[in-house]
Amino acid sequence: MGWLILALMGAVTFLYGLSTHAALLCLLVKPLPVLALLGWLHDAPASNYRRWISLGLIFSLIGDVLLAWPGDLFVFGLGAFLVAHLAYLKAYLSDCRRLALLPLMLAIALGAVLLGILISHGLGPLLVPVIVYGTAISAMLWRALARLGSSVPQRSALLAAAGAVAFVFSDSVIGINRFVAPFNAAPYVIILSYWLGQWGITASAFSQSKRATP
């Protein structure tokens, strides 16, 4: 319950900071929801899966700070989240290695469409970093979806898949808002879907635990 309270306090304060354009406040509280998830994750059964999810959350924290930091640290934030996605990818591979052609084709198609849209609007020097990042998050989505219908506990598979989809949606909105068509509600859509995605991914580590999720 303590971790849930910390997460909610951080989320509400950050949303308030967004609405009032309080950049310093946003910088200070943005990491709190993910920090709370990291603390909560330590209640999950110890496993390689949990360790890789923990590493993903740690690099997500770094990415949160870099993207909220005054000045344009987008590339560095992108790099931090790239490592986070690779950690999540490794977690999913730790308990499921089946090929899963349909999820693979869906992830490739979605990644190709989104990258095509972004590239068509001009990425300049960010072209290569965005392509690398897009490839990594598409691979992460593929492996999350691949766990559905496998021997992995259904609850874990569903939570991880839903979390991955929400994360991909959040990052897609970032790309659309930054490079294609900015819109006022974007910061709220991005952060809420991001937190939801991180929660799903974290909660998937509790599949064999009798503890209740927050």
C-alpha cells in the first residue's frame, strides 16, 4: 500500500505540474511512480525475470529524468529507454523462446508503419537513433506477445502484453507529437499510457505470487 500511495502522489503532482507548466516540479516528481514500481517489484518472487524487469525500470527512471531535464536531452533519454526495452526483451526471453510468427508479423508491421510515418516527416540527425529504438521496442512487443498462449502463466503473459502495448502506444504518441502533428493533450496521453504500461510489465512478475497487486 505504501508503494501505491507514493506512486499516486507522484502521478497526481506531476499532472498538476504539467497543467501549471511547473518544469522543476515535474522534474522532481516524474520518477516517483516508476520508483514506486521498482520498490513494489522487490515483493515479487526472485527470478531472472524479476531481475531483468528491475533493470528495465532502473533505466526507465534514468530516461524519465533525462526527458524532463531542462534542455533537449531527447537522444540521451532515448538511449536510456532503449536499454530498458532490451532488459524487458531479455526478461520475456527468459521464460519463453517460441518463434510466434503472428506476433512477429504484427510487431514488424506496426514498427514499419510508425517508422515510415516519422521518416516521411523528416527526422534529420535523429534518423538512425529512432530506427534503432523503433527496432528494439518492436522486438520487445513481439516477445511480450509471444508469451500469450505459451506455457507462461496466463496472468503474467496478459499483463506483460498489455503493458508492452501501452508502452508502444505511449512512445508512438511521443513520435507523432514531436515529429508529425503536435497536440495539446499529448503530454497527458503519453505519461498516462506510459505509467499504465510500466505497471503492467511490473505486475507480470507477480504471476506466481499470492500477494495482491496494488
